[in-house]
Amino acid sequence: MGQIKAIILITFIGLAILFSGCTGKQEGTPTPTSTPTVTATPLVTVTPFPEATPTGNQTLVKLDSQRGFIPSIVTINAGDEIVWDNYYADTVTIVSNDRLFDAQLLGYHQQYRYIFKKSGTYTFYLEQNQTLNGTVIVKAQAIPTVTIPLTAPGELPSGTLYVDARMAKLAYWGPGNYELNSLQVQIFNQRNVPLTITAQIINGVQILEQQTFSLEREGSSYSFSNQKTHFINNTNVTLRLLIQGYQPVEYNFIEVDSLS
């Protein structure tokens, strides 16, 4: 009998231990908390209106303790000056709603001046009677337009260039049909002034060929000949020089039997 009780007691203790393990708090993997994303707000740069330059213009506004601002609304340009004049016997105090200046106490015929350097609408009142209001409307100062005069290019001074333009006699193939086989051009700078030149071979209104080059100093030169044969409809062949800073210059070709 005692043995049976011992077995029952051991079984009860084992069950108690088992149930105590099952009822314990279960440890799980914690759910991660998302980290809020901080978005930077870009700074907005506010460009203030530039202050206007004083113009020297003045506008008079009379102050009356009974009637207020005379006139009550004034329109001026930025840079203009307002002169408030108390022309009544009673003392008045002018106050700026926009805090442009401290309250100004004005006796009989005393004045207060203020130059409005920024555009906008500004309001004022008399401290003794705040129902008496005045308004100053300031228009933006016009930005002056700078006009740069355009100077026409001048004529190339005489003796600046020495030009030798020659061409072989044109081959005649019938009325209005000529063949330009060869030409040669030599250009010398005779002044110590750098020149940038575009040389054009012209026939009537047609540009047959052109070349651009520079003559940097006195004594420098440039030579060239035609790059191909040209078939033209008249014998008027000229050399036109477009020289930077100067008016175009034209030279007639000298026709020779041969170019050596």
C-alpha cells in the first residue's frame, strides 16, 4: 500500500512539472519596427526686392486731426519721398501699420519725411483718431534700358594690304560659257595690326570659293590658288576680302596669258 502511494506521488509531481513548462510565457521573435524615413524639405531662397535709388521727387500729404490724411491715397514711384505736414493746430501722431518707422508726434506745421525704397502698399493712421487712415501705393522703379550704339565698321586704311590677284585667260566655249582654269592670290599685311580675313572668289552674285586666314603682323602674307575648275557665264571675276572690323574690299583679277 505504501508503495502505491509513493508511485502516485511521483506521478503527480511529474505532471505538475510538465504543466508548469507548458504554461510558461513563450518567447518569440520580435517584429521589427520600421524606421521612419525623414525627407529633407528643400530650403526656399527668397530673393528680396532690391531697394530703389532715391529719385529726389517729393509728394506732400497734409495732416488734419479732424479730416485725417489729405489726400488719403497717394501713388508714387519707388525712391520717391513722402512729406507729412501737420497743418492743423492740434498735435497729431502718425503711425505706420507696416512698422516702417516709430510713431511720429507732429506739432503745428511740423513735418516728417520718409523715402519709400520698395514697391508695395503701405497704410497709416492717426493715433488720436484711428479711423483716419492714409495709404501710400509705391510702384516699382523702372529698370533703365541701356542702349549700346551699333558702330558701323570703318573703311580699311589705305596701304594696309598689298594684294596681287591674277588669273589665266578664260577659255571661251560659246556665248555665256567660259572656263576658269587657274588663278593665284597673294595678300601681304603692311601694317603691324593683326587681321582676320575671309577671301571670296566672286563671279556675279556667285561665290566660287572662299578661304579664311589671319595675318598677325606687318610683313605676314598668305597665298592661295583655286581648288578646282569653274564654268562661269561671264568674265567678271573679282576677289572680295571680308576683314573683321572693316567694310568689305573688292579687287579685280588681272587676266594674264599664263601663271608662273
